[in-house]
Amino acid sequence: MAAFFALDTDLSTHSGLEARVAALIAPAVEDMGYEIVRVAVLGRERPTVQIMADRKDGSLINVEDCERISHAVGAVLDVEDPIPGAWTLEVSSAGIDRPLTRAKDWNRFAGHQAKAEVLLPVNGRRRFSGTVLGSDGTVARMRLDDGTEVALPLEELRRARLVLTDALIEASARMVQSAPGTDPAQKNDDDSSGPKVH
């Protein structure tokens, strides 16, 4: 089972391996002009560390960006050694139908369709579908398909993701035009930093 960590400005409020990995790699990633969208560690025998990233200016990353991030992150994780045994590293773009992990994502994609699931029920339910309205940093707001509005506590979000629509594809195409050579569908899986054996 995967455990996901949404990077924000206060790393101290998070715990677990994803939080440690994110705290270790964030400075190197940010110094290169990127930002972390999500960190996930999946599996037990030989875990896969998944890093999802964007450029700081909000444009999507390409394969060359993934390679640069992968080498930098791999070097940090080799030195700091937060994961015992062998592991694999994957670095990718957040993609078009990206996860909404931070308040800034909810604000950036206001007006687009999304699906969300919370850990504890809100208004008697855990799953929601509708239009993103934004976030104040504490809650994410959505207008549901039935027209009602809901405020979902960010700390209670289990997962949230944009829904692929024509409007989202058009908006993503504009982002790609602002960053020549970027292909949001491209992904680089790189395990050059592992396996790391103790």
C-alpha cells in the first residue's frame, strides 16, 4: 500500500518516511528551479521512491528535467541513506490530470474538474466530484456536481486529482507552449541511484 506525502511549507507537521525523504531532497530540488508536488514510497522488499515535480514557474517538466532531478535526488539519498536496503527511484512530471496535493494546486486549477477523497467523512461522505474553487490554505473548496459547495480539510485529504477534460487539455497545452520542449506525457524512471544495500 502506498503512503503519500504532500510537500508544503511546514515539514514539521508531517511524519514518516515520505516526510523524511521530502525534507532531505527539497533544498536540492528547489535550488535547481523545481518544486516537489508529491513524494511516495511504495513497496517493502525493494521500495520505489516516486518523486513528482514541476518547475517553480508552474510549467511542466520534460525528460531532461526528470534526469537532472533524478541524479540530484539520488545523490542526496545515497549520502543521507534514509531507506534501508535496496530501492528504486522514479521521477516524473505531475502530468495533465495531476494530483492536487497543495493549497497552491487548488488555487492554480480553480475552475477545473476534480475528484477527491477524505480520510474522515465531511457532510456524511468521503468521496467528492466537482469543480475546484480554490483553497485558503486550510481547506480545499469544491462545487459538487449537484451544485452544493463543500470545504475539505487539506490535512484530511486522502487523495485528490484533476479530471481529464477538454478545458484542462487546452490549459495544459498553454503551459507547454510557455516551456518549449516539454511533453507532459513523458516520464523518466531512473534507478541509477540504487540499489543501495547495507
